[in-house]
Amino acid sequence: MKILVIGGTGTVGSEVVNQLLERDAAVRLLVRKQDDSKPPPKGVEIAVGDLLDPVSIRKALTGVDKLYLLNAVVPDELTQGLIAYAIARQLKLKQIVYHSAFRLEHMKDVAHFSSKLAIESALREFDVPFTILRPNYFSQNDGSLKETLLRFGVYPMPLGTPGISVVDVRDIAEAAAIALTTEGHLGKTYNLNGPDVLSGNEAARIWSRLLRKEIRYGGEDLDAFEAQVRDRVAAWAAFDFRMMFQGYLERGFAAEDGDIETLTKLLGHPPRRYEDFAKETAEAWQNNQ
């Protein structure tokens, strides 16, 4: 069985590749260009292609049995996802495991959630065997906050109260690999949530304890948040992220009934806690100082 991984060089996808290799799956990895300075993991086959180039995607999908589809948050995310889906359908792949998002039907005013909702609709409507993964906000997103936490003493992510059920990327990757390599997952949709509902204030308390300094919660001024994010990403992306957090605050993103039990059964262990991720990250930062 050979699996094409789309999105396999990012935070989640690279973990998915590792999990598939641990299960002795044959992995083909789609990349936009060959980078000899960053060789793939041993045993991984490389396919060079662009999600907006159907010819290259058909070539990448030819000869594989299954597809893990994680396309990036970009303005043409919907087009990219539907091209990959349509070609997988034409080639009669045995399964698509699609990386979607938690509670996306409640976030239709957020561009990348609406794109994922449309792709989910296509998967459900036609005759491609699918499994949908719907992860919440990633714990590992906060791994980029080193300077803000250490230099400015602020936890800046507007998680609000009661907060959201953040999930560890390693649990997402395990769930994806299990869905791709074991039976019983076709037609299933899995909400992927962590065991704790993390508020902004609780996140600040966790980091204060681990970093041994006062960390304050930056609050929920979304105008200020968008302006800060715009310094690092394109204006459209900053607005998209702002709308995502606005949805978190307005509509709530805590795990639904049965989510933690279902994920625990799928993984064979309880999902990882945010505090454990934060502890590992804080120790890594301190060791690298």
C-alpha cells in the first residue's frame, strides 16, 4: 500500500509521515520543488508538483492507493483541494483522509473554514471512500511564542473564556496514520480535541509557572491582535486568523460530548495535555539559551 501525503513538510504533515513510516507504510511526499539541502526521511519517495497544476497532481497520484490531503491556508485553498480530490476520484483511490477543522459548519464567515466545508461536502457527495479529521487549535501553534513570552511576558493568543480544547499535533498525526493503515474508518468523521479546555488566562498561568516569570494574558482586543499578526503574514491571512479567533470567542470551541472518549479509543491512549507540550517546549527553550 502506497500513500501520497500532501502537506507533508509542515508541522502536522511531517509528523504524519513519521507515523506512517513507523507503521511500515510506503510513503510518497508531494513537494513544490526538490530541495537537496533538506532530504526527506529515509524511504520516502518524492513527487514534485503544484496543487494548481492538475497534470503534476495526476502524476503524483498515479500508482498510489490512498491520499492524505492537508492543503495549506492560502487564498485558493478550495481550488487546490478540489483539484486533488477530483483526480483522486478519477483514479479510484481506495481512501482519502482529509485534514479539515473542528466545528467548521459554525465558522462559515472564516475563509479557510468555508473552503474546508466545501471540500468536505464534495467528499460526502460522491463515491470516494473518505475519512475526515477535524482537529481543534494545535498546541504546537504556541511553539512560535518564545519571544513574546520570554521578552514581553505576554501570552498573546485570544483564547477567551472558557477557552478551547487544544489538541497536540502528535495526536493528529497518530489519528491520521491509524485511519490510513487500519480498517474501520471509511465514512467516519473524527473530532480531534485535547482533554483540557484552555482559556487565555489558564495558558498564561501555565507559562508563568514553567518559565518562572510572570506571564499575563494579552486579552481579546482583536483589532490589536490582527495588527500584530499583519506584521508577520499577509493582510488577508491576518484577517482570516482574526475571524477564526472571533469565532472561537463568540461560539465556543470546547470538545463535544464523546470526543475525548472516541479519540482515546482511536489512539489507544488518552490525548496529550497542553501543559505537557508547554513543559517540553519550555525545557527546550531553556536548554537552547
